[in-house]
Amino acid sequence: METLPLRVRIARKQSIAQDTWLFELRRENGELPAFDAGSHIAVQTPAGQVRRYSLSNAPFERSHYAIAVKREPRGQGGSLSLTDQTREGDWLSISAPQNYFPLATAARRSLLIAGGIGITPLLSMARHLQAAGHPFRLVYLTRAPGQTAFLDDCTRSPMAAHTVLHHTYGDPRRAFDLAALLAERGQDEHLYCCGSRRLMQAVRTAASHWPAGTLHFEDFGSAQPTHESDRPYTVRLARSGLTVEVRPGITMLAALREAGIDAPSSCESGTCGACRTRVLAGQAEHRDFILDEDEQERDVIICVSRAQGPELVLDL
């Protein structure tokens, strides 16, 4: 089991939308480790699972971490354990923050597109950008007001002037016009999107004319790294000399773990880049939201992508 070094107390637990809870986590003495906008922490639930949640508070707020947990009855139990088995005053073990979804230092302006609970890292970005006086726009897409986490933060605070809030009420005809939004790009503008894979694919399509390196994604939907049509293949590790069979139904990352190889990872949905690995030979079938066409010639995201042929040789 993953060891998490920090102990924090649930100082506040508050319902902020339908099936969504805000957790404010504090240390017993002193400040928590610093973090940048877009960071996440790993949290060990009372049931023992380790789940990763983005920090939603501003980076200059060192006294606490704020995370939002959406209760997922059909999930694997991590969110249910946090929402149903905790109360204010309980203690949790967490990791120090990590960031695979940072703001680009070269960006003069930022466009933030959030879908549902994907608002969490983008809210931290918006708070940072607002405090720093940098121009930004936040487009927040949800089903209905009652299902909109941080509704007051986006409508009844200074952030409201930067925010477009759109509800579909479950009607596809009310879908937000992403093509119109992304038709023109501001000078040195970067786009950040967090939400379902469907939303990210729609944003990627609508922004296909934006320059490489200006689109940034993080996924809060369910990953589908394997397909029924997947075939087995072999991964050869150049540095260790090991050969690992990847059978249908499991990912390359999972196969490496089964073989006792400790490969870095985080999101396991092809959106953060933590498991990015150099390909030395063979052709990868790319299923991630990270690599552009040039990067796909060199690297592979092993948590979701596979081999097109019988073998891949990796720099591991």
C-alpha cells in the first residue's frame, strides 16, 4: 500500500452541490507544503484506498488544503468512504502536492474550461490568476445549478466578472457552443480543460487550429484504456533487459506492475503525463490526451496507450 507522509485533520466538511462535499484539511501545527495551481494530493480513505484529488484553494493559502469529493455510488468505493465514513475532526493521511497540470509560464492570458467536478484545479488556477492580476476567462459547464460545485465562488465574488456559467439541464440542444468560443485565440493565450473525456475531445476538436503546446488537459471522467478488440503484445525494457507480456484487458502500466516494475504514474487516464516513457522501437497506438504528433513519434503514455504491432521497446 502506498505510504502517505502527511497527517491532516478535517477542519471543515460541507455539502457544496448535489453529491459533492468540500473538505478543508489542516495540519496540527504550522503550514502545509507549498503548491502551485493545478496541483493534486493523494488521500487515503478510511476504507484504505488511495485516491487523488485536485486542490481548489489558492496557492498562497498555506494554512489548509481544499478538495472537493463527488460521491460516486458506482465507483470503486473511494469517494463513498470519504463522504460517508468521515466527519469534521477526523484525521486523514495525504501526500505532498504534485502537479502534472501546471499553468504555462509563457501564457499572457488563460482560458479555463471546466466540466462538472473538473472545476477543482481550474478554480485554484483562477484564484491564482486573479490574485496575480493576469487576464483569464473561466467557462464552467454543468447540468443544473444544484449540481454546480462552488456556485457562489463563481457568481457572487470578484471572480464572477471573469466567469461564464452554462447549464444544459440535461438537454443536448442546450450544449455550449465550443466552436464559437474557440474560433479565435487571444495573443499568447493558453487553454486549460478539465472534465469528462467527452468534453475534452470536443474541446480538442474545436481548438484543433490552436498552436501545439497551448492546449492542456486533465481528466475527471472514467478512463477506458482497454477495448474488446485489443490484442496481446510484448513490452521489452531496454535498460533492465526484462520482457513483459501485455494481455488484452489490462494496460501496459498494469502489466509492468504485475511484473514487479515500479513505473511512475498518477491519473491513470492518459491526461497528466506522469507515466510518459520514451519508445526506442516499435509503434505505439496512442490513446492519451497529452502528446502532440511530434511527441508521439518519441514517447508513449503507458497508462492508456498500447502497441500497434507485436512489440514495443521502452527506455525502462
